[in-house]
Amino acid sequence: MSRTNFQELLDAGAHFGHLARKWNPKMAPYIFDQKNGIHIIDLHKSVVKIDEATEVLKEMARSGRKVLFVATKKQAKDVVATKAAEVNMPSVTERWPGGMLTNFPTIRKAVKKMNTIDKMKEDGTFEKLAKRERLQVERQRAKLEKNLGSIRDMSRLPSALFVVDVQKEANAVKEAVRLNIPVIAMVDTCCDPTPIDYVIPANDDATKSIELIMDVMCKAISEGLEERKLEKEKEADAAPVEEAAAEAPERKLRPRRGAKAEKAEAAPAEEAAPAAEAE
């Protein structure tokens, strides 16, 4: 069953590409036609590519891996941040921090600093600081929250990147390619699809188009997470049964002595007693 259909994509305006004079020839396989100087994306191919991407994301979620969503453009940032949060996945929607992937330990240090400030507020240390120092620390905390807030729980590199607008997020794509992290992306007719592992040809400027595709991707992730949860519950239920089965053979090795066995052992002793009296 397809995750989305031609009509839904058409209604969302996912078929509108960029101006024909600004096109990237490498996107030619995904272009259906040209109308009024604007390229029209072949939505039949988009449907196929969306299904491929959702299967990958579902499998990743089922195996407990994280997908990092990246979208800093105005029309995408709020949609991406909201949808990613719904499935408990990290996202970057303000500014791509240089070296976010290639220099991940430094990013983790910044997150640690943010957590330290939070701890200071909890244990009362923050209140002991001078007013000026408190203001400086608060500004620093706000800046860190804005840039790194949604990745604070990301303790390791993501298993994949989902990108909206590969031109705007070129640095993120470069870092992912360098580290062999798969990239799933909405790719418009003006972009180069070559570095992208899973290309989703679609309009990456319209909020409706972005929202529809994000919704489909996050539903697949949600399904993967639900399957993972059910598998864990089955394993938990099966554990006591397996333990009982492992103990069962030990009980068989120590059979209980019956009354008949005890009587049979006592019989020879009773027969020997009259013989002794006769002598």
C-alpha cells in the first residue's frame, strides 16, 4: 500500500518546480513537463521515492536508531520542529552549527555546558551569582537552547539525515556524505540530487508540500517505534516462560521417592528377622 498518492501531492502543490532557466540538468529524470517557464515534477516518481524513504525510516525507528531532521528555511522550520518532536526525533531548525557531525564531541561539550547551567538553577548555585553574571549565563543558555535544544538528548551521531532544501542545507549534506551517513531529502528541480541517497523530488518551498511529506515520514517512524515497543513487550512476556523451561529438567533429575520404593527396601530386613529367631 502506498504511503501517499498522486492526488494528495498535487493538492499540496508538490509538483511545482523552479523556473526552467534555473534548473539542474541532473534532475531531468524527475521532470514531467514545463509550463509557463516552470518545471513540473513527475509526481508518479515522487510517490515511488516517498515509499522507498518511508520504508528506510520505519526500519531505522524499529531498530532504535535516530534520524536527524534538518530545515532552517522559514517555511519549513516550524513544521519540521513540530513533526520531529512528535516522534521524539532530533532536529536542527535555527542554524546548522559548523562541524555538527564531523566535530560531534565539541557539540556534545556545548550541550554539557547547557545541562550544567540547568543544574546550577536546580541546586541554587545560580542565585548566588552576581546579577551581571546571572544575565550573562542566561544569555548563554538561551543561545545554546536556540541552536542545540532539540539535539541535547542525542548522545551519538544520527543514523540518517532528513533534509528539506539540499541547497540551503549544503553544509549538513557535505558533513553527512563525509561520514557515510545516509541522506533522505526533498529535492527541487534546481538542486543536485547526486549526493542524496534517497531523493524525494518535490516542491521544497511550499509549506503544504513540506507538511504533507513530513507527515508521511513521521507516520512511518511512528509505526517503526510502535513495532519496536510490541517486540520488547513480547520479549518481556517470553522471559519468565523461558526461565521456567530451563529449570524444568533440573526437577526431573531429582524424582521424589515413593512409598512403594521405601516398602520394597524394608521387606528383606523383615524376612531376615524370623530366620534369626529359628536358630
